[in-house]
Amino acid sequence: MMTKDKILKEQLLEQYLLGDLEPAVSDQIELAISKDSSLKAMVDDMELDLEKLGQEHALSVPKTVKEHLMHEISNSNPSSKVRPMKPERFKAWFSLAAAASVILFLNTIYLIVQNGDIKQELTEISSESQQLKEQQRSLISSYNNQETLLAFISNPNTKQYSLEGNKLMPDTKIVSYVNHDEKQVMVNTAAMQELDPDHDYQMWADVEGEMINMGVINLNESMLAMTYIDDAESFNITIEPKGGSDHPTVERLISNVYL
């Protein structure tokens, strides 16, 4: 039987989300997740974090490519039918798969136009294909970053803390991940409310009563690395003037959590 300790120790959640496990092992992981709410919560958080990163790098097919394809479809056999695809479960590697699909899609278009009357536009498609290849390289880099992130948050030594907003920001929620062995801290900013242009969120570590700056929180990044502070007793988030402050504005403290 697959135990929680074994799953966390061998980082099987990461492999499960990446689709790298044998079907029989995946079935055991799914069974364990269905019976353990903490494992289910970890999987949900991992998928949400990775989905946010993937969406930031979503890739759009150029308009001209779509027009060429629709032209060819309209002239194809009218008896043929287009069948809708069934939605698939999100995987952390979907950005890479999307990039690969675009390249395959362009190759198909290339074969179609070779037998048509639109060869003069092939140069434009070729240029756009080069741009897509550049984007593909960027997506591969993003995928590697996502894989590293997943390994970090699924590490048994990485602890998760939720910082709920107080009455100043009741709808704000910040999830932080801390690994003391690797001396790393990351925060998920997806559920943080936007501030006016003149203010920023800033994170602080309380060490024996002294608030030490961990950095300004950039809401443009859904997962953000913060400065790790040794012997921190709690994390605290305040609203500060744009660019941050040397000392926290205590009356504008919106959330904190004890470690």
C-alpha cells in the first residue's frame, strides 16, 4: 500500500503530476490522495501554482495561419465531420506540449499550401514559424522552471504556510513555502488584491522582535522568491509606499503567520 510518508519521501506527487509514473503506481497515488485530505490539498496547490505559471506563457496561433487552415477546410470533402475534443486533465508540462503542437500545426499547413495557390504567402508563414520557434524555446525554459518549482514545493522538507488577510484586506490570501535546509522562501501572490500605483506589499521576518526586510512583493509574478532570513519566528506583510520601506508600517500590517 502506498503510504503518505513514502509518497513525500520519494517525491511521487511531482512525478504523478508530470505523468512520469507507471499506471499502476499512479492508481495507488490517486487512491492515497482520495483518502488523505492533506495530500489532496498539496496536489491542488501544486496544480494551481503551475497552472498560473503556464497561463503566463500561453501561446496564440497567428491569425494568418488560422485563415489558411479554414480556407482549406472549406474546400475539403463536405461529408467529413469535425469531432470535438474531450477536455484533458491539466498537466504541468502543458506549455511545452502546446509549443510542440504549434510546430506540428505549421508543418501541416506547409504541406497544404504546397498544393494550393497561396505559395506567395508561405514566406510570411515561415517568418511567423521562426517567431514561434523562439517562443517554443522560451516555453521550454519556462517548463524547466516549473519542474524546478514543483520539485521545491513537493519536497518533504518544504513547509507551507497560509497568511490570511485581516480587516484591512479581508479578501487577501498569501501562501508561502519555506525550506530551511535549502534556505529558500517562495510566495504565491495569485490571491492578493491590487494596490494603488503609490503602494506596494512588503514582507518581513520577525527575529527576536526585530522586523527584517524580506523584499517587496511583485504582483506581476504569481510565484515569487523572497529573501530567506535565519531564525525567523513569523512572516508579516505590510502595505508600504512604492518601492518599500526600511521599517514596517505597523498600522498597515495586513497579515502574519507564526512559523
